[in-house]
Amino acid sequence: MKLIIAYMQPHVLNDVKQELYRADVFKMSVTNALGCGQQKGYTEQFRGVEMEVNLLKKVRVEIAVNDNFVKPTVDAIIRGARSGEIGDGKIFILPIEETIRIRTGETGAAAIG
């Protein structure tokens, strides 16, 4: 079992979701996030004062999958989010020690579904 965490541009979220659905991955959690990396932000003027904006809007997608779904999930995220430009995002893959479905009490791979 793995937890896949992906940070990406907000405007590619629908494309990523469509690619995930094509890969038979339907369960995910999505959160708005702020972050900076190689993009380094930009400057803008607000009421005559120049301000540096270095935390850019991103979307964080978390998906718990069984081991046989790791590669299809990662490939789907890449297909949906890649533009080839700086700021496309990052994918992190973490091991999951245990999973418990609260409703039924199922554990392990059966709890992920």
C-alpha cells in the first residue's frame, strides 16, 4: 500500500482527474495549497507598492492505492499535469503502514478498495 501525494497547477486538475478515471482510480483527496520551487514567484504592484509574491497557488492531490495501482496512478498524473514547463509539480510516493476502513473495520489492502 502506498500514499501518492502530487502537487500540481490548479488549472490541470480536471485533466488529471480524467486521466485517473481512465486508469480506474476514482478515490482521491484534493486540497488547495501554496508553495514555491523553481518558479520563485513574481512581483506585482498594489496601491503603488511593489510586492514580491513567492507563494504560488497549487493543488495537492492525495491518493492511497494498493501496490499494483502505483504505476498506473503515477502515469495518469503525469499525463494530465505535464506541460514541460517549470512549475508542473512533484509526485511523492510514501509507504502506508496500515489502513482501516472505519465503517466496516476492514484492514490492509481491502480497506483501500
